[in-house]
Amino acid sequence: MSGAAALHQVQMEPKEYKSEVSVVWCPGCGHHGILNGLYRALAEAGIDPTKLVNISGIGCSSRTPYFIKSYKMHTLHGRAGAVATGVQMARPDLAVVVTGGDGDGFAIGGGHMPHMARKNVNMTYVLFDNGIYGLTKGQYSPTSRPEMKGYTTPYGGPEDPMNPLMYMLTYGATYVAQAFAGKPKLCAELIKGALEHKGFAYVNIFSQCPSFNYLDTVEFYRDLVFEIPADHDPTDMTKAIALARRPNGKAPIGLLYTENKPTLDERVAEFVTRVGGGPDYDINKIINLSRP
Ligand SMILES: Cc1ncc(C[n+]2csc(CCOP(=O)(O)OP(=O)(O)O)c2C)c(N)n1
Ligand SMILES: [Mg+2]
């Protein structure tokens, strides 16, 4: 279990996870729905707020830690994942949750995403995917559709968007899910699953930005998504990839893939036991290990 010591420790209502800071997002922003899903997931997983660390970069979505009763770090743009990896390795007993946007995670932070996935860092990453840079008032992001007109693309863009699900599946994330802010109950269910998963859990959540992304409206997302059928086997990578590729142009919501694999902290602990660490660290022993 992710941050096992933090899980199923308390019985709190979702609203008790609200901090004293008022939520400042625009009316109608999908991020509100995701935040509600997060409150519910934390309550349902019984996470002890004193064992929860919510880490973010910069963006509207990256303000989430202010609104949740938890320890928190509002770090640099694109660097939440790297900081979270450090926190998780130093304190594997804590539940580590990153919340951030498509720009934060896949543009400036894009260099970090594959490494959290391939290392199977034991944490939950909730990506608020609104296909735009919201905080800076509407620039094109790696998940923007070419038709999206923003300040940097007044005629639309010349690029196809990336596919975060394909990316996460192929880089080795061990829990990959997708949801839509308009369905906070599903958001809660999938985030709860991520919190309870041992390993790198990625949840991509579509979120409308009514202030700057006039294309990806609630209606657009409602029409885009379809619920993954109940008979989908989430341990089957081939089927997960087929779903991630958007059959018939429709985006799946639900759990695509899950797998059990040792996490980075477990492997490092095993490594230290095997080669010796701490005060008994012996560089000669380490050097000898590399000799045939
Ligand atoms: C190093 C650096 N470069 C650029 C910025 C400006 N900046 C702040 S937030 C942001 C993008 C936010 O977009 P996203 O992560 O998608 O979050 P959203 O606001 O859409 O939720 C940018 C480019 C910054 N703060 N720091
Ligand atoms: Mg965004």
C-alpha cells in the first residue's frame, strides 16, 4: 500500500480534509470537481492528514495543496515529481500525493515524468488535464488540441497533442487511470485506488477551463469520454494500450492498468542490505561489485 502507515488510520468526513484556505479557482473550473474527488478519496482511504504530503509545482491546479489538510510543498514549476520522489524516499511511511497540471507535468516537467514511472516511486500523481496553461491565462499546452486557440496560438496550433495514458503505460507506471472532473464520484474512486496502490499511480483527469479554453467544454468532455467496460482486465497491458489509443476517437475513463512490482524505496532498502550502507559503507566492496 502507498504510504501504508497513513492509510485507514482515521475516520474523517470528506469536508474535514478542507483546509482553512479558500478555494480561489474561477467559477465553473473543472478543478473544483477534482478537488471534491480528492477530499472523498482521502476520506474513503482513511488517510491520516498528519501522514499526508501534498506536493505541487506551479499552476492553478498546483494550488491544490493549499486547500487540503496535509503537509505540503508548493515547489518550482515542473519540479513537483522530483521533490516528491525525494520526500517519498526519505519518508516511505508517508502518503505522497502530487497534484498539478498538464503544463507543469508534461511541458516544463516533462523530463521527470518517465523517471517516476520507470522507477515505480511509491506515490500518487493526479494530473488536472485542462489542455491549457490556466494560471498564465491561456497558452497552448502539450495536451492542447490543434484547434485550440490561445494567446500563443491565435490561429490554432500546428501539433498533435500527446497521449498521457500511452506515455505512462509505456514508461512503466503500475497504476494508470483516467477520469473527468464532471464525475467526481469516479474521480474519488480512482484516486482512492491510486492511494491504496503500492507503486507509481497516475490518474489523468480531464478538467474544463471555462475562462481560457473555449474548445474543451464540459459538453465536449461528456461526449468524448466512455466508461471502461466492467469486463476489462486491468492486468492486460495490450488491452490497456488499445484503450489508451482511444478506440473510435473516444477517451476511456476508469482503471486501464494495474500491476504489482517492487517500488524504488523497497529496491533501495534491499540494495543497501545487500551491499552494506550507513556507517559500514565500504567503497572497496562497492568497487569490487562491478568487477567480473
Ligand atoms: C520556470 C517557470 N516558467 C514559467 C512559469 C509561468 N507559469 C506559471 S503556471 C504555468 C503553466 C500552468 O499550466 P498547467 O500546469 O497546465 O496548470 P493549470 O493552471 O492549467 O491548472 C506557467 C507557464 C513559471 N511560474 N515558472
Ligand atoms: Mg493546464
